[in-house]
Amino acid sequence: MTDQANGADTAEQPQLRMNILAQFVRDLSFENNVALKGLQAADVQPEMQVQVSLDAKKRAQDDQYEVISKFKITATNQTDNSTLYLLEVDYGGIFQIEGVPEDQLHPFLLIECPRQLFPFVRRIVSDVTRDGGFPPFNLEIVDFVALYRAELARRQQSEAGEPAPLS
């Protein structure tokens, strides 16, 4: 009888299903100031700054969502604070998601979906920086949970009328 009870429990709980239907580069820009200024790579000591933002929206089709991860990577020369290069990439995915409760859908879209896309963005960033004449830049793993919590805190501050921290 316990088998029937277990079977009934699993039948009541919807199974989580996530399929990545498509992945794409929505926008890509690489500005190589070293090449423009005629500097040699040996003349620079890069300091890296990475900014990440996320966006998600419902698509017209049932259970489909578009999630965009936006990365802005700035390399500045430590010796004179000049910009060496600026790389901006918006990388998206279209996801079919079923079985996620409505109250958990927002964090799922902005945490789990970007986590699935991240290895592909990392590869693009590495290839573009290498092809641009710099050592390949390997993005560190992004903590999408911390990023999501920070955005929630920022929104709560702005809704409460407090000044939001500059980012």
C-alpha cells in the first residue's frame, strides 16, 4: 500500500521540466583601444571590471520565457587608468519551463536559466578577447543567487524611498 501512496504523492506534484529551445547572441561589441592608440601589449597592466545584469520576459507561447544575460567587461591599464578594451555581450536563451510554482518562477528565471547559459557566454568572452589580441579572459563563475538577492535589496530600498546604491 505504501507504493500506491508514494505513487499518488508523486502524481500530485508536477515534475519540473526545463528545455533550452534556443540560444543566441543578441548584441556583441568589442572596442580595442590598444589597437586604436598603437600601444604594445607589453606596455599594459590590465585591471578587469565585470558587470552583470539579467532580464527575463514571458513569450507568447505557453510556458516559454526569454532570458538575457548582459555582461560588460572593462579592462583598464593600471599604470594610467586608460581603457584597454570594452566588451559588451547580451546572450539570450529561450526556455520551455513547466512545473515551477508561480511564486518561484521569477527567481528560477533569473538564477537557474542564466546559470545554464553561463558556460557559453564564458566561451564567447574568452574567444573575443583572445581574437582581439589580448590573453583570453575567463570569466569567474557568477553567483546568480547573490546577484538576484542584491537586485531584490536594491528594489526594496528604492521602493522605500531610500537612495539606491550606485553600481
